[in-house]
Amino acid sequence: MQRTDDTPEARDALDGEASQDRSHSELDLDQFLPYRLNRLAERTSEAMFARYGERFAINVAEWRLLAWLSRGVPMTAREISLRTHMDKVRVSRAVKSLESRELILRRPSEQDQRAQLLVLTAEGEAMLAELIPEARRFEDELLGAVNARQYRDLLLTMQTLERQLDQLLGSD
């Protein structure tokens, strides 16, 4: 017969007590969600750019900017900064680099003459015509490790966490 303090529930309760005791003095980063999410994102970006960053001569910030513009909607640098959660300086550098390579151009906004809208050039669209299929192949290979249900659950969990962050931060 199994002792009551040796059941899975009892072990979980003891583990919870132990983690509460040490919660103020140590942190196991391998079990800390913010760290794990950041590490996964960084490793994913590194793996993607190991594949095609050099070939297309772009960095992560430039890729994100191009990806947003690939939707065909002109955007300001500020809008891209907000959507990508990249700071203004990083976005500004990406804009300058892509503009100097004639992959994007700026044009004045009709609604706000102070604002500059960013749009893809024909060269930018041509690059994305090659780059996006490669990025999708990479995503398919990465997702080869999970089944459709796991992928759906992952996306739902991410949406839930994003909504929770919005509430914690007081965002819309």
C-alpha cells in the first residue's frame, strides 16, 4: 500500500512548498517562462538567418520591417516600431539600410504631412518573392516537430498570454 505522503499529489504539494521556500533566493531559468520564450525566439531568429540572412544581406530588424510592408499597406516607422516591439533607433537604422539599397522608399502621408510612409519598391518586392517562401519552408521544418493539435494549442496559448500581458500592462 502506498503511503499518503508518497502520492503524486503529495509530491506535487511538497514540490510547491519547496519552490515557495526558495522562490526569493533562486531562479531556475530553465523553468522560467519569460527566459524560455526569449531563448526560443532568439534561437529561431539565429537559425533563420543562418540560412538566408547572408544570402539576402538583411538582419532581423530589416526582415521584420520588410515582412510588415509585404502586406501591401504603407506604414510609418513608428507603426512598425509599435507592431514589432523594436525601439525607434533599431527601426530607423533598418529603414536607412533598406532605403539605401532601394528596397523601400518613403513618401509623405496624405493624412499627416509630418509623417513619412514606408513602401516596398519593385526590388523589395522581388526580394520578398524569394525570401518569404524560404521563411515559410523554415517554419514548416521547425513545425515538423509538432502535430496540428499541438500547433493549434501553442497558438491559442500564445494568444492567451498576449492578452494577459495586455491586461498586466494596461494596453488595449
